[in-house]
Amino acid sequence: MFNIILFGPPGSGKGTQSEKLIERYGLKHLSTGDLLRAEIANKTPLGLEAKSLIDKGQLVPDEVVIGMIDSAIEANAGVNGFLFDGFPRTVAQAEALDKLLSFKKSVIGVMIALQVPEEELIARMLNRAKTSGRSDDADENVLRNRQAVYRRDTLPVADHYRKADKVEEVNGLGTVEEIFERLTQVIDKKKGI
Ligand code: B4P
């Protein structure tokens, strides 16, 4: 198994690039954002709790997302590898993920950290709000809060994987194709292709 974490601030293009990467490498895409939005669409109790936090730009509790990822890993035994998108977002989630993978005798192969300036992120998400219907994209105050939460709670996750020499930084500015090309170069090198 070759497992990848696609890391970066909200709006950095993780979801966009994940769609292309899973096709290229035959990976199973696990996006906690998508899993949570499915719970919200189905109006489950978990979805209702998650929606009130997401709409304020806050993170959903660690135990909730760790439980979702645990079930998803169990449900996908035998895949080539996982592409984790939007997870882990806290150091506690990273430690839990390392443990879940070790039960499967596996590890993270690489964490790719997309680098995008904050003003570009805000512009992208305000633009996405016009068509996505996502309430967490529509209000600039919420968008700024999501970036602040990222800096406070999520950036330390990169340090966690830096200690294990797993982090590769990639410029996230440019066309979707240009960025995809940069990502595949990093992954192919790591996989020894
Ligand atoms: P996510 O669904 O992970 O959303 P995201 O960070 O907004 O998006 P992403 O980086 O994937 O951006 P995208 O490709 O779409 O999280 C949503 C919320 O769920 C979180 O705020 C949190 O509350 C909760 N949550 C999720 N995971 C959690 C966890 N593990 N723990 C706790 N809470 C959790 O790109 C954004 C826009 O840019 C798109 O419109 C796209 O078209 C555009 N774009 C992409 N690439 C571009 C490019 N190269 N140039 C110009 N525009 C581009």
C-alpha cells in the first residue's frame, strides 16, 4: 500500500487535485469533508452536529472524524493505498491515523503540503460559493476563521510528519494541470517510478 496525505489550507485545491490523483494512481479517496457533507445531506444526528460547527468555520470533534476514517479504512481492505484529503487536521488525528495504519502494517508514504497565499484562498472560496451552495464558503468572516483555525490547529500536523521526514511542499498556484504535474513528480519520485 502507498498512502498519501494531501495537506493544505482550506481552498488550496486538495479536493480538486485528489480527483485526478486517485485516477492516476488507483487510490481510494478518503475526504473527511465529503464524508461530513454526506452526513449533513442525509440529515443524520452526526450531520446535524457537524453542520453547526462547519457553518462557523470550526473543526468537527476529533473522535467523530477518527471514527469515520477508522470505518472507511476497515471497509476498504485490499486497496492499493489511500489518499487522505482534509485529514488529519489536528495532531491527535495524525497520531490516531498512524496507529490505524500500523494495525494494517502500513504507513504514510508522503505528505504533500500545497502552498497557497491566504488572499488567493479567500478569492477561490468566495468564487466557489457562487455555485457550490456551501454555506461555509459564503461569508468572508467564516472563511477567515477557517484560515485561523488551520494556522492554529492544523499546521502543527505538518511538523508531526516533518519529524519523520515525510513532508514535501508543492507550489499550489497555477493551473490545475500545472499543479497536478508537480504533484505527480513528487509522488513518482517517492514511489521510485
Ligand atoms: P473540506 O471539505 O476539507 O474543504 P476545503 O478545505 O474547503 O477544501 P479544499 O482544499 O479541498 O479545496 P478545493 O479543491 O475544493 O472541509 C470542510 C469543513 O469540514 C472544514 O472547514 C471542517 O469544519 C470540516 N472538516 C473536514 N475534515 C475535518 C477533519 N479532519 N477534522 C475536523 N473537521 C473537519 O478548492 C477550492 C476552490 O478552489 C474550488 O472552487 C476549486 O475549483 C478552486 N481551485 C482549485 N484549484 C485551483 C487552481 N489551481 N486555481 C484556481 N482555483 C482553483
